[in-house]
Amino acid sequence: DTAVSQTPKYLVTQMGNDKSIKCEQNLGHDTMYWYKQDSKKFLKIMFSYNNKELIINETVPNRFSPKSPDKAHLNLHINSLELGDSAVYFCASSRGSSDGYTFGSGTRLTVV
Amino acid sequence: GEDVEQSLFLSVREGDSSVINCTYTDSSSTYLYWYKQEPGAGLQLLTYIFSNMDMKQDQRLTVLLNKKDKHLSLRIADTQTGDSAIYFCAEKRNQGGKLIFGQGTELSVKP
């Protein structure tokens, strides 16, 4: 299936741990994104990569570090997890300037 | 969604039309989108409109754009219970091409 796939779907971890979320797209898109959706459903962009190059880096703590090994993958690594990091994280990709984004199904991160 | 505003809730009866409204702030945004999010799922692109258009129709969906007032609406005809979801409008900013989302409107369809 052509899609944006994220793993894991659910992640429960303790404060202070380091965790990674992986994202892969097989749509041939050049640009990939990470969005955070909080408990009020508010969606905010975190990062954007175009052909492995960082193009958007919103005001996000340094504990969050994206990594793009190739244009089909954009992983998100989070150090020293805090309670406030609990949210649903969505990966997305797009092809060109007129295209909307194709979203993954999300990773629900719960920090306890 | 500090720059894109939507009302939070809308409740309609099955078979009625639903109209979800959105206002945005960046007049240079070239594309505006409507996404649907069902519980526990990702966002599904429903439709989009280019900024030089006033209206776009796609089956039961009609998008109206008033660029002067920066107002966007989504009309769903003959609303069904399966349409119950959160609907997000989004504008694509020229700078970086990022999508800025509204807070989402939760549509509840009652039988």
C-alpha cells in the first residue's frame, strides 16, 4: 500500500527516557513533516525536511531532533522526555507546492 | 492554529446540510485545505481550493472562498452519521510551504 507509515502507534514511557518515532513514505514525495497534536486537538508544525535538508524548524526544544537518512524517511528522536511531551505526533509528506499533505496515522506518546 | 480560526463544535441532524466556517489571516496563502480526522485516526485530505477560485464542488462537498474577508467554508450536503468527525481547515503559507491549521470543528451528526 502506498502510504505514510509511522511506528510505533502507541508509546508509553517514563520521564527522563529517550525515545524515537520512525516515519516512512513510499509516495515518492520530496518533503516530509512532523506535527504535534495536543490534547485539545491543536496541530502545530515542528519540522520540515526537503530532500533530506531541514527547511522548517519551529520553536521546538532542543530535546527534539529530527533525522532524515533519505528522502523517504524522517525520524524523530526525543531526549529526556517530559510530561508535557505527551501528545499525538503526526508525520506527513507532500509532493509539490499545490499538494496537500498525506498524513500518517499518528503516534500517541504518553509520558508518565 | 493561532492564525486560523474555526468554531469548535457543530451539531446537525442526519440529512441536513452542515456548514463549517474558517477564517485565516495570511492573504498571500495560495492554497486552502479541508481535512477530516476521525477518532484515533490521522488526517484525511477532503478537498482544497486555490486562492483565485471562489467555489469548488466535489460531490457532497462545496467549498466557498471569500478572499477579501479571508473566509473559507465547507458545506456538506445530506450529512450522514459517518460524517461525524473533526474538520480542520488549513492555509498553506508561501514561506516554507507549511500548513497552518485551525483548531478543528467537531461535527456531531444525530440520527
